[in-house]
Amino acid sequence: MVSANRVKLSSLITESRAQSGAPAPLLRLRPAPHRVPPKLQCCRPSPSSRPSALASGTDPHSFCRGQWCLRPDILGAHYVSVVPSPATRGGACAIRTRDDKSVTTSRQGDITCAAGKAVQDPSASDTRLRRPEQPEEESNELVLRIFSVSAAFMVLWTLLPFPGSVYVGGELHDRLVDTVFSELGFEALAPTSLLLKYNRLGHAPALLHALPGAVWCLLAPLQLRGAAAGPPGKHRATGRAMLVAAGVLMVGYALIDGGGLTADVVDFGGHGGGLADSLDALGISPLPFNGGGLKFVAGWFIYTGVQTWHSAAVRGDYQEHRAWAIRHCGAGLWVALQRPLFAGCRGVQVALGASGAADTIGQADAFYYCAYFTTLLYWGLAELVARQEVSK
């Protein structure tokens, strides 16, 4: 069967070259990567497929079982690969050139599959045919770097002695925070309760929220690199560990939320910022604006985590998996920018004449407006990159 397939491939290309007046080159068949099964199973094209649907195809290795296909009429100086259509579950293919600039619907009889082989056109180059490279756009790379830096910042915030969220509830640590705030004048920016209020529940918030949060942040940059960071088994293991950490930290969040330890109630004298106070005064929602918003943020964090797992483990769609993983990181990492941004805004307020520690309304404004801004910023950046990942 393999020999017959080689003859068919060679005859198609020779016929195409003869029609264009070009000499028919010799073809060499080399073994394909180990991921390509040796079984002959061509991807069957459909004339009814739309190019717009085909442009969102997935990795041909995982979808078309590694078959490389050639259209004789565009052989020339280009290598081409199969891009399947998710809408037809492998029943349609498109042809994508090596420079990734052309995506066209293939018609019945236009493609020939090489059974478990990578096909080379010696007249074009002496490089083995492989899947076209997809260099990340600079904007996407910048966003992922911002996410990685944010994750590193939160690891340091949690594990260093100060602020040291993981040590909250320990007598020595809490005394250190009080001393730093009083000696360095940090009380003019924010109350110490902003860092220490969780000690009212003992060590549980630190162990069930801060510690798994640090683990989640530590693994996030590794997972953002995708399977390229190491063997697939390692990527799966670290991904599962990251999702377990996410689940545990949400248990800690539920404990904190159930204890009523929100910033507006404990830290800012009942003030939730100008926007929230105005909306709450209208009595439109049964939930406080900030309280309901925080629950929505928590729900989105959980949902993106579940979708990250489901898209890979159940559907096997690794482009969607990466997109949801990016959304999941954006859903949790916004807090990294909110902290220094809040400190900066408070510094500006004090410099402009705010009354320092007594200015609970100004503190609430700075805290919650910074939270709104960073949440929308990180979610928006994550969605932008996720959609670009899916459209590749």
C-alpha cells in the first residue's frame, strides 16, 4: 500500500510539472516525526468546506493523525500541510503553505497523503518538510511576560517575611508587620489590617489561601510556556498541580468570605469606594456591589480553570486548552498589579493633602478603583491573547 501511495504521489506531481513545463523532480521520502503513526489514513477533504472555518484548524499531528498532504498545483517552492476543520471533525482539510500566508480549501482529488512519511521537494530546499512555524507575535509575548512577572511578584509577596501572607497568624510575623507600618509611616497609606485581618481566623487562611496561591503562581509561568517547556507528561503533571492549588485556594477564599473579612468592612470603615457606595445606596442589587463583584471574579477563576482541564482532558483540543489556560492566569494574576498600584495611588493622595490614616474614604477609593482597573486590564489582555491563539 505504501509503495502504491508513493507511485500515486509521484505521478500527480509529475503530471503537474508537465503541465507547467517544469521538469519533474525526484522525490525523497523520509521518516516522519515519532508522533506520526505509520498507518495510511488520508484526511478526506470536502468540497463544501468554508475557508473561514478551516483557518481555525488545530495541529495536524493531533487532528489528521500526522498525514502530510501535497497539492501538486502549489508544490513549487512551498511545503504544505493539512489544517483540519473542527466543524467537520476531520472530514475537511485546508492547505497551508510553509510561509503560513495562504489558507485554501482543498477539493476531492487535489491532495495526496504520504503514509507516515514527510515529503520533500528537492527542487525547493534540502530541509525536511515539517509543520509551518508559528512565531508568537510580539504583543502576545509581551502579555505572557507580564503575566510571568506578575506571578513571580506574588510568590515573593507571599513567601518573603514582609508582607509574608503565608505567615499571617504567626505572632512574630504579625508583630513585624505592625513594626514596619509604624516605623516607616505606612499607616498613612493603609491600615495594618489590610495585611493582618485574616489572622482572626487563625492560620487557616494562610494555609488554605496564601500558600496554595503561591504554588499556583509559581507554576503559572511554566504552564504559559506550554508543552514546549518540557515533555508532555511534565506539562500535564504541573498543570494538574496548578489546578489542584487553584481549588484549594478557593476553599480558603470561601472561608475568608464566609467570615466577612472583606476590605470595605474591616479595613475602610464600611466604605467600598465612591462607585460601590453610590450603587449600594440605590438598593438595586441584593448583594453589595463589591461583594457581588468579588464572587463573580471568583466564579470566573473557577470556570476558566475547569475549561482549561476540560478542553485538554476531554475534548483534546490543545489550542482551546492554551486559550483557556491564558484566561485562567489572567483571572488570578490581576491582584499582583493591584497591590503596588494601590500603594502608588495612596502616595499621590497623601502628597496632594489627604489626611493619611484617617482618610478611610480615600483609601477605599484607591483600593477598589485600582482593583477594578487591574481586573479589567488583565482579563482584557488574556482574552486578546487567547483569541489570537485560537485563530492561529
